[in-house]
Amino acid sequence: MSDIKENLKQLPLGDWHRGLGARMVPFAGYEMPVQYEGVMAEHIWTRTEAGLFDVSHMGQLQLTGEGAADALEQITPGNLSALAAGKIRYTLLLAQDGGILDDLMVTNTGRNLYLVVNGATKHDDIAYMRDQLPDHVTLNHLEDAALLALQGPKASAALARLDIQPLEEGWPVPADLYFMEAGPFMWNDIPLGISRSGYTGEDGFEISVPAEHVVALATALTELEEVRPIGLGARDSLRLEAGLPLYGHDMGPELLPVEANLNFALSKVRREEGNFAGAERVLAQYPDNAAKKRVGLFVDGRQPIREGAAVIDEAGATIGNVTSGGFSPTLQRPIAMAYVPMPLSETGTAITIEQRGKKIACTVADMPFVPHNYHRKPKL
Amino acid sequence: MSRYYTEEHEWVDVEGDTATVGITDYAQEQLGDIVFVEVPDVGTELDQGDDAAVVESVKAASDVYAAVSGEVIEVNEALEDEPGLVNSSAEEDGWFFRITLSDKDELDDLMDEKAYKAFIDNL
């Protein structure tokens, strides 16, 4: 145990988590809080009140230089050059063969592109981007920035109780942001980058803050009665209910966007241009020509199925695999994500899973399992 | 009746030639919210160290090993509808199964309460 611990990096909030009684576990090379009072209670708190997550292990990157968006488009299928200032897009980092190297959020801050990538993949992402991007585009790894997520139906009301002001007079306050919008703010002379986004399916914000001030911000937020700290355990069960894939589990370098059920990340313009890494392989599957597809599963009975369990056919042969699975605290039943043959991917199709020698009946379900509760901009 | 403990955090209540087995309060605390318990079928012959049961929390599945060898003669049916009994009453109402003792010498390998307490204090 001690060997493992010595190699783990500490997050700026590490001692703060321990002070709140968190159970710490290794995750993405860091020591991180998996739970405080318990996964179930934290999950339900986030769905009904507001939860504060420390996601400082994630990579925060900045791309500057003329044509940064065009350059990033060469290795992503998102329409990033059309991204207006203050807007965020979800996209995929693609290998030259179209395999998924990571999923990420890209914000046009008006001065540069701000990227948030997964913690476990950030160093590989940086190396790949530095290799692929032209010399005039500069990539900065914002290693001195922490990242908090405030998620839940009361997140906006809670955040409004801190005196957070827009960086420039006349700009919106955080509560005025819509889903997938972002802006620069100040709180007690501390600069904050706030995005209306998250990984729970709830309304909420992700807040980039200088690491030296993150204890002050996390403390101010958790002092609000509607905010409690939430660990990685509930983060996983929340994103599973929201149908959101987890990199390294539900997608990876051996998988292409269409089979990973991420068609929405292939923008129409970019499909027509067909000029991103691996476009030929990726687009050959579009929209539904892949052999398999990631789907949601409702599991019969009470026993959860887990990552690694096999999808089997009537003869017992393996025809797919479960990539995420757990118990849904909201629905009070087990749910999962799995890759199944395309002909079995329709909602309502019966699927059989084999886990530890036992057959478990499942049904293909629409995702999200629990409806998203985003603060979307009204359609005109 | 004497109670024994294993390093895998099971407790074993021995009464004559049979024993009742469950997981310790320390174990349930570590596992968190338990949502399902898979107990062995009555009649299953277990050797010490075999996989005997599975405890599922929201996040993960954990194996429970047979602390002693023998035949499963009764399982706790209440866990099917109320797996949370393992959280609320790990060392009483949340018992897993009863087993015959085919080799009482195996009990010599187990810890008593004092030794188990010292064991978890060092974890």
C-alpha cells in the first residue's frame, strides 16, 4: 500500500478532503476522494440539492495562436472554427485511424481555446497535440489551475449567493449563462473561469480557479446549506444515469465514434468536409453502418452487472461486452452500458449477460436513463 | 457460542457442528451502500477459501470467501429484499449463510475478537 501511495500525486484540495472525512483512493495517478458520507446519499443530494466535486485531476489546456481552431479541427470532428466566443463544444480527440484518444470540452474564450481533457489521458493528449498542431499554435498546460464542479438543481441559486462578478461590466453573471456557455469572472479579486456544464446530467457549473485559492472557494461553497462535497463514487453513478460515457471504459482508442454512439459529436459541416484524422474510417460507419454499438441496458432483478461481463447469444457465445454498470440510486435498479451487435441495438431488445457463470436478462434502454436537467437556452 | 474472524473481514459464529457466517461491521463500512447480496445455494459444498458469496455496493462487487469448509444448510432470505441489512446490522440480522463444519481444525487459523480488532486497527 505504501508503495502505491508514494507514487500518487496530491491535488491542491487533498488535505481539505481528508479534513472532511473523505475516503481517499488512487485515481488517474492522484489520491482522490471516493466518498464522504456514502455514495447513495451523495448521489441523491446532487440530484435534489447541489454537490461540489473536485475534478482538479483533469487537464486544463489553452491553445493560442492564429488558426488554433482550424488546427484542432484536424484531430477532432467538431465544428470548432464556427464556435462563437463564450460557447463550449463537446468533441473527441481522434487518432490518425479515427480511434478515440479522449473526449474533451472546448471553449472559445474569445482570446484562445480552453480545453478540459481527462486526467488519466492528459499527458498523452498533450504529446499528441504538440506533435499534430502547427508550430504557430501554442499549447499551455494550466497546471496551476484547480477545477471544481458544482452540480444539481440548486447549483445556480447557490452560486448566486457568492459575490461573483463578471470580469467586464455589463457581461452576464454566472446565473445568466445557459448550458454550454462560459465566461470570465472575479470573486474576491480571484479570477474564475466558469462554464455552465458538467458530468451529472444536472444543471450546474464547472469552475476553474487558481490552485492557491481553491481551498477558499471550496470552503465558501460548502458553507452554503444546499452544497455538500461529493466523491468520485457518486460522480460515476450520476454520469451513468445520465448516459454519459466514461473514457477508458465506454470508449477508447480501439473504438470509432459511431460505434461508441457519439454521432452527435460528428458535426454536419465536418462530415461534409471529411478532413479530420481518420475521417474515412469514421465516416464509413456513419450513421449506422458499424457492426456494434454502445447502448444502455436495464438489468432485470436487483443484481448489478459490471464492466467486463459478457453479452452472449443463445448458444452462449460472446457477442459483446459490458463497459459500465452499477446500481441506479434514482431508479433503484441496476443499469449498464454495453457494446452489442448493431441488429440488437434497438430499444426494447432482449439481451443476455453472463457474469461469473450466471445468466442475467437485460433490455436495451434509451439513454439517458434519468432525464437531463440542463439549463438550455430557449429555442427561438 | 464462540465468534471467530478472518483477515477477509468475515465473522463465523460456531454453535456445535454448524456455523453462521457474515461480513464484519468494518467490512460493510468499507463497502458502503450495499444493493445486492448473492448468497450460495443451499446444499453447496464449500472448501475454505472458495468464493462463497458476492456483495454488491453501488460501485463495485466484492467476493466473500468461505471462512470454513462445509455444506451450506441455510441462507438469509431476508437479504434478497433488504440487502441494506448488511449495512444496518452486519454482525446480526445481516448474516449470509449457515454451514456445517467439516473440519473444526480450520477454526484454529481464525482470529478471536481481540485479535481481529488489533488487525483492523493496523489497516
